[in-house]
Amino acid sequence: MTGYGVTPLPGLPARVTICEVGPRDGLQNEAALLPVEVKAEFVERLVDAGHSVVETTSFVHPKWVPQLADAEQLLQRLTLADGVRYPVLVPNERGLDRALALGVRDIAVFASATETFARRNLNRTVDESLAMFAPVVERGRREDLRVRAYLSMCFGDPWEGEVPVAQVVGVAQRLMAMGCTELSLGDTIGVATPGRVTALLDTLTAAGIATADLAVHFHDTYGQALANTLAALQRGVTTVDASAGGLGGCPYAKSATGNLATEDLLWQLAGLGIETGVDLGRLVETSVWMAERLGRPSPSRTVTALAGTIKGENQ
């Protein structure tokens, strides 16, 4: 849909899978408590736009994430499309019980590379949190589930500062040794730059973690998310987390602004000739629709640039 030419760069993948995190990671940090029917329509619109992976909700206790207190009701309302994955976040075995009861086939756990964030987010040390996840991962794999691990604070922590690469790699190795099928590297407060991304990916590869098992999850606090994504693609990463309209941030790290906007990512990938299967125009329509329900404009530059054009075409 760019209309301004496609020029590939050498060394990039032909196709990228976008893990759309708007319904979970995006909405959990919005002040508005949306009705479950709006959330269900949001997920279905994302699938209609061509997404093959849509992170749908979280089974975290409602006290901590009230925006997602309706997880069961949402999953019960959804009409699941063939060939689409609908992962959910589970914090512990109780969360896994809830997910399995609803037939969920993709789960995720959320770990931290730093002690301070682990204590603030999970009320546990890094070791204690990994011990909590171990039976979840083991049982999930026994049930033949896909188990994604999010690893937050991979580049910087608002309390601890720069996070050493070796520290991140150590936790990453422990998560993969548990049996996780994918590891998403999170720049939770958006401080990474391309050289640091490359250094971490190279070190993980040298430590025996296959690039095919990695995803990247960048926040755009300092405007670096797209540059960091390109650096990751150049190192062979083919799964990128993004949030429709740039929704979200992190409720436990106040300096974190929104996730990389899916539309901004799609504009870049389309211009590079990289396939995703996602229709940019339909996704922009969805983000405009969601922004109206949240009562604020989308922070995505691509949504802002294209929203008027798409509205005019539909009139």
C-alpha cells in the first residue's frame, strides 16, 4: 500500500511474522476499561486484516490488571479462525488451569532480566520467578502447547540502568532450557539502539539459542523501535512483536511509552519488499476505530498519515 516504490536491502528475510500484541499488552496499559464485546471485535478485526498471531488476553489476577479481568468471557465470545494463533499470558499454574479449561493452545510467561523489575512486577526474585514458571512450561509442553517466554528489561532498567548482555543471556538460557518454544526479547523502556540489539543477538546465538527461536519486542520511547527492528532483521530474526496503533506501554515501568506501532512496522516492511500477510489499510481502519473507543488519537505516525486518505476512499 506504500505506493512509493519497493527497494529491498540485502540480508533481510523474505517474510516476517508479526505477533500482534495490541489486545493484551496494548490494552492492559490503557486507562479505559473497554466492554468485552469491543475487545472481541478488536481481535476479530485484527484477524480479518491478515494477522496470523494475535495475543488475546492475560490470566493475571484482575487486581493487578483490571483491564483484562474478562479473559474467560473474551475467549468464549471469539470465533477462532483456522490457521490463526491466539496466545494468552499465564503467570502461574492457576493461570494455566484457566487457559487449558478454555482450550488455549498457545501460552506465554513473562520474566525479567533484572532483579528490581522482577520484584516490582512479580513480587519475586529472578530465581523465584523462574521457579514459578518452570512447572507452567513443563506442563504446557506436556500438553503440546506452544510456550513463549517474554524476557523484559533486556537493554535497560529504570532502577538499575544499563543491563549487561551476559545477565540477559543467562536468564534467556534458563528459560529456553525449561522448554520454551520462543523467546521474545523486550526493550521495556525503549532505550536500546541498533548496535546493542546486534550485540545481544550475536551473543545469544553464540550461547546456542537459535535465531529462529527469537522474537523482538521494542518500545518507542526514544524513537528507536524501527531502527532496532531493522537491526534484528539483519541478524535473521523473523518474528516481531507490534501493537496496532501503538497501544500500550508497561504498567510497572512508568518511563515506558507505547509499543512499536504495527502500522509503522508494516510501512517499513512493505517498502523493503518483505511479506507479512497483513493489510495495512484494513489495520489503519481498525486502529482509527479503536482510538475512537479509547477517546484519544493513535500515536502511530502511519495511522495519522493514512487515516484521512482511507476515510476519503471509503466515503
